[in-house]
Amino acid sequence: MKKRHGSIIIKSAVGMVISLVLLAAISCVIGYTSLSNAITDIYEKGAFEIAETAKAMINGDRIAAIAASNGETDEYHEIYDELDSLCNTSGATFIYLICPNLVDYEHITFIVSTINKNSPYTQYPFGYYRQTTNEDYKTKYRRLYENVSEAEIVIRDRGYIETDAHITAMVPIKDSEGLTRAILCVQRQMEEITIRRSLYVRSIIVSLVVLVCIIMFLQGSYMNRVILTPLKNISEEAAIFATKGMLSGNQLKQAIAHNDEIGTLAESIDRMEKSIVQYINDLTKATAEKERISTELNLATRIQSDMLPNIFPCFPDRNEFDIYASMDPAKEVGGDFYDFFFVDPDHLCLVVADVSGKGIPAALFMMASKITIANNAMMGKSPAQILMDSNASIMNSNREEMFVTAWVGILEISTGRLVASNAGHEYPMVKTPDGKFELIRDKHGLVVGAFRDSKYTDYELILKPGSKLFLYSDGVPEATNEKGEFFGTDRMLEALNSNPEADSENTLKTLRRAVDSFEKGADQFDDITMMCVSYMGCGK
């Protein structure tokens, strides 16, 4: 944690130092330039004042004679002495008179050259001939000789060739006709500009270092008091809450007492912790309630499963038939049900039904319907009468106006005669001994529980040895894939006829695999109930 706090101070200090360095650099450049220009202006003005004084000592009409004197005439020595005295008393480094080559200005000839006695540089002798230093000088010589200007200046503030920083003022020496005959140059070394610029840079650096140290100290103290300490309090409070899952009892807003973003953050943390604690309490209650409901639903699922015949083979001592059934609810409990039981030793009652709705209400209605249908069947009634009497019973106590579709059949084991009645349920499918499964489009009556005086009709089927009867709820043909397509009756027949000789259990498993493959992971929308009865006959 300390490293993190330290890193904030370091990062902020680094940012401040960078800002100060940038500000100092800009200020230094501006100050450096202003200082250099001011000092240069002073040197320039002084150099031209010396040049004008020296210019008055030279007669332009005598330049040719002086140049031809070979430095031995009295006139030459008089001019030399005057210029030498001026050079050593004015602070100039060099005062010299030159004649450039007027063809291309590539070379110059020194006529008079004086030097300050305190200067470490070498004096040029009379008639010294040398190449012009650079194009800048050539341009300025030409401008003076062609009367383009009356004065030129050359500044070398970072040293040039064999001399240090200096300034050279140049004025033309003209004859009585106004023609330039020579150029008088006054050179001053600019030691002061170098010294002052160095002192300026050093003072800026020292000031910056001191300022950086002071600001880092002040900023560190300020940030520690205003930012880091409050953040540390917030961090500690968050750590306590994260590890213990409970409030520390301290109010951050009161401890920090800032009317800024940190104060807002502290207040938000207080509210957040209270909200989280309240949420955890509510979630704990909701979870406990959910677990209770889940336990009850699991119990209801087991109760519903136990209400249906679920032990196979169900009649191991009877070899005239084989029966297998399954019910897979879309939710924890469902509204579909199947049932099979003996009315007497030679008559087997078969029931497949589908209650409207899903979940707990459908499951309760399903149990009541199953018991009602079974009770009526055990009285030896025909399937149509069973449905009519069950409808009457249900209508007497059906305030929720629920209903059930049902298929009821009574199979006479000794003959294979099947009497059935359909109350709005799916069509059954029958396989003949040497054939395939086919849809039996029986006559439908109204659903049970919808109308008080509903009538139902019996019909007969003869199951020969080797025949199969397949019953199901609408959850099978209406199974839906991700594209919203129904599984449909055709796919059911195709799956059933893919292995028509399979026993009852494998027939249902084959069809269920086909449904699962078709759905491809899509959620099961409705309860899926299936029953298959294989009739072998009394001779088996």
C-alpha cells in the first residue's frame, strides 16, 4: 500500500518537474535570447561609435598613397598611431583598414591593422593579403563599395575561426567624389556576452533545482494531506469491507470532510457499502427462499414421478404385451401424465393426457385428473363413458377453468381388441405386425373440463400379435429448434420407422434422440410424454 501511495507522489512530482523544466526551458530560451540581443545591441552601438571616430582620422583621398607607402611614410605612421591609440583606449580588439579585390571580393589586403595590447591574438602586418573569410563578408564588402549601405555589421557570438565571440562594425572610407576607397573595420570581442549567458544559464539551473525541491516538498505534503491520507482511509475502509463483508462503523464522509471530488467519493463509498450490505441481506433471504422453493419443487417432482408408473417391466408376469412410458416436464413439474393399470385380469386401461398450462398449477390439476379418470375406469366403464363422467366431476370444481386433453383406451388382452376414445388429444400411431407405424386419425371429442355436457365416442382397433401402439402428447410434434421450426408428425413417423422392430423402451429412446438432435440445444418448451405398447398376444 505504501508503494502505491509513494508512486502517486513520485508520479505527481515527476509531472510537476517536467512542467517546471518545460516552463524553465521556455523562459530560459526567451531570457537567453533577450539577454543576448540586449548585450549585442550594446556592443554593436559601441563598435559603430568607435568606427565613426576612427573614420574621421582617415582621408579617403589619401588611401591610394597610404596603400603605396609600404608602411614607411610619416603619414602612414601618423594614422597607425592614432588608430592604435583609439584601439587600446576604446576597448576594441582590432581596428583595421582593408581594400578588397573588387573583381570578385575573394581576397582582401590589409593597409593598416592595429590590435589591443591586452589581446591574445596576432596582429596583421602592412600589405597582408588573405582570402575573404566567407560569403557573408563578401556580400557586405560589395554592399559598401556599391553604396548600397553606409554601414554593415558582422556578429559571431559563438566564436569564428581563430577568435572567440566578437562583433565587427564596417564603414566605408570615401574620397571627395563619394567613391569608396577602403573599408574601416572595428572588431570587439564579446567576452561579456559569453560570461553573462553562462551566468544566466547557471542561475536558471540553480533556481530550477531549488524550485523543484521546494515544490516537490510542498506538493508531497499537500498531496499527502489532501489526497493520499483520505485515499488511504477509503482504501482501508474498502479492505475491511472486502475481507469481513461488514461495515467498519466509521463514516468516511465524516472522517474526510472534504467538499470536493474526494469527499464525494467518500460519501459514495459509504452509500455503496450500505447498499451492498442491504443487498447481501436481501440476497441471503432470497437465496434461502429460493432454496426452500427449489427443495419443495424437487419434492413435488419426485411426488409427481411417483404418481406415474415408473418401474419397468411393469408387469413381469404378463408376457402378452410389453409397455414402456416416459414423461419429461418442461419445468420442474409438468401437466402431462400417462397411466396404465388393469381394470380386470383381461382388460388393461391406457391413458395419455395433457393439462393446459405448465408448472405447479398444471401439476395439481394433472393429479386430480389422473385420479378422476382412474376411478371412473376402475368401475368398468367404456372409454367414452370414462371421459364423460370425468368431465362432469372436473366441471364441478374447476374454478380456474383449466382443461385436459386425454386419450383413453381399454385393451382386451386375450383378443387384442382395443376400444378407445379421444378428448381433443393427439392422434395415436399404430404399427401392424409386418408394416410400419401409421397415424390413426380417430374422431376427436372436446377437451375434458371445458363444457359440462361434452359427449365422447368410442372406436375400435384390433391389435394383432406383433402390433404396436404409440401414444404421445403435443410436446413431441411441437418440439422446436433454434429456427422456430416444429419437429412435426412426419419426423415422428420417420424416427419410429427407422427401427420398427425395436421393443417398446428402445422405440421411445430412438424417438427421443431424434427430438434432441432436432432441437440442437434449444430449450424444451413443453412437456414431452410418450407411451409404447407392444402386443404379443395370448400365445406368447
